Amino acid sequence: MQTMIEDLLKFSRVTTRGEKFKPTNFEKLLSDVSLDLKTIIEENNAIITHDPLPTVMADESQMKQLFQNLITNAIKFHKDKSPQVHLSAEDKNKEWVFSVADNGIGIDPKYADRIFEVFKRLHTRRKYSGTGIGLAISRKIVERHGGHIWVDSKPGEGSTFYFTIPKGGS
């Protein structure tokens, strides 16, 4: 119950306690997140790779939370083999399109929108831990930055989460 309350506070604070956007080096951000997640990465023999990542106008602490949520989910929802997570960013005219791809269990496309709702879970807590609010927080962070988030996935083949961040901030 305590974790659920803490997660609700995180959710509500995305818009009320956000920091000013400043140049945020996503290479460094990923390095910091990987260090923060070192234990879960090692325990699951996860492999995190990435293409070159840009510097973008953003709320650095919220982008860190976003990366933590997406990478943690990619590691948590894995099959019997070691999780592989790959991050990339593509320069698309007026925005950056980031992707976080994994080789996990995947998501049935019919749930692609529901997973971004508060407390929506597709699996029991016994099977996969968590409160079901991480992706809702992620969506709120991306929307605060003027972008959007979505998933492309096939059950049993993994998922790719995409999010956009406008160039120069929202």
C-alpha cells in the first residue's frame, strides 16, 4: 500500500513539481540510469545497448524517471532468456523520436493504449511485481514535454516503446 501511495505522489508531481527544461545529455542520462539500475541489470543478466543519443531540452529528473520506468519494465517482463534492451533516437524534423526496444514477453496490441492508464496491469502481482502506474507516469512526463508515447509489440517477440520530444522543448 505504501508503494502505491508513493507512486500516486510521483504521478501527481509530474506537472506540479517539474523543473525547468535545460539541455539534457541523454548519453549521460542513460549512463546514470544504468548505474542506478545496476543491481536489477546484473540480477537478470540484462544487456543494455544504445545508439548515439542527443542532447535535448528537457526536465532531466523526469527524463531519468522515464528511462528508469521503460528500462525496468523491459527487464522485468522478460522470457527465460537474458533481457536485451536497445535505446535509440531519430532526428525527425521538429522532434526527436526515442525508442526503447526489448526481447521480452510482448504485449497484445489490443492493450496498447490501456497500459498507459493508472493502475492498469496485464499480469498479476504474483507473476510480475509493481503497482501498474509506471507507464502512466511515463506518459504524463512525455506529455509535459509536448510529446507522445506509444508501443509497438507482438506477444512473445518483445516490445518497442517510442516517445517524442519536440526540439527546443515544448
